[in-house]
Amino acid sequence: MPTTTPEHDKRVAEIVFASFYPHYLSRIVKNGRTEEELREVIRWLTGFTDTQLQKCIDDKVTVKEFFKQAKLNPKAKLITGVICGYRIEDIETPLTRKARYMDKLVDELAKGRKMEKILREG
């Protein structure tokens, strides 16, 4: 598996969260899931309330600022596997790893995984 580069990590940090949220939403809806389920997994990962999450979207915060404001769920370290060509547990840059955690949760949601499994409850 490739490892992330400083350029890749910088690019991830500078992405505006609101710019890819619609892509997450269309992907999960296309696969029979709801926006509420998407928000649930993001709230679980970040500790945000719906109001805080919406403010991040409205304020067009970057991924760096998004995760700076978040209180990462302690169970997030249980999120493993490959996403976007990277093995999550091998990503050394904490911010990039957090972004890939979110990508992986959305991927699991889109693939129809049960919510309790996505939220690492069982």
C-alpha cells in the first residue's frame, strides 16, 4: 500500500468540508440510506451536534478546521481497512487518518453495513 505524501496530506487538510458533503450524501442516498444516517455517523465520529455540523457546512471550514473543532470518538481507532488506496491504520499523519476514518464510515454506510457495526457497537 502506498503511504501518504506531505503534498497529499496538505491537499486533504485544505479541502472544504462542505465541498464533499454533497458527494457523501448522493452516494449514500443512491444506495438507499438517509441523510440522517449520514449525519449520525459524522456526529459519532466527531462529537458534533447537528447545529455544529451544519455550522461547519455553512462556514465552509476546511478539513483541518473541521477536525480541529471535533472531539474524535475514542472508538475511531477501531476503524481499519483500505479506503482511497490507503490502509487507514498505516496513515501516519493524524489529520489525514481522521479524514479517511470519515471516508470509511461513509463507505460502510453506502455499502449497507448495519449502523451498530459502523458505530463499532458490536
